[in-house]
Amino acid sequence: MIGGVAIALGVGAVSWFAGGDDVDRAEVGDCLANEGNTILPDLRVVGCGSEDASFKVVRVLPDTMDTSRCQGLTDVAFNEELDRNRHRSGKQYVLCLDGIKG
């Protein structure tokens, strides 16, 4: 399962947001739930003890969309470019994630 997620997210699943989202403030050690799917993820920060927790943030790479920088470090890479009120904020980042074994 992790392999399938790694492929789907690692190839650059990009989300465009019109409003705020806490995943853009995720830090190393935070856990994330995916309320979307592997093709169109919808990640949100949750407690690591939550049954919804699917991923743990291992590294945050600001100002890039290059998911290859996570290769060899983690199971999954997720990239995002934020779009606030239909005007790009210019904030880009990659989250290097490890799957949480359940």
C-alpha cells in the first residue's frame, strides 16, 4: 500500500486551495490524515495518536516543488503550491512523509 501511495504522491500531486489549510504549517514530527485519496490528497494535521493519522512529517522543504529531494529519505513526498483567493501566494513546499503503520 505504501508503494502505491508513494507513486501517487511522489509524482507531484498538487493541491490548489482558495482558503486556509493547516497542512501548509506542518512541521517535522507532525502527523497527517488524508481525507482525499492517493491521486488527489487532502491532508490535514492530526494528533499522532489519532486513528486517522496516516503519515508523519520527516522533513519540510520550503520554496520548492521538487519531490525528488525526498527520495531515499522517506516513503512519500507531497508537494503543494498555495493559491489564495485565486491569486497565487507564491508559497511552495514539499513535505517528506513516512507512512504510519497501523
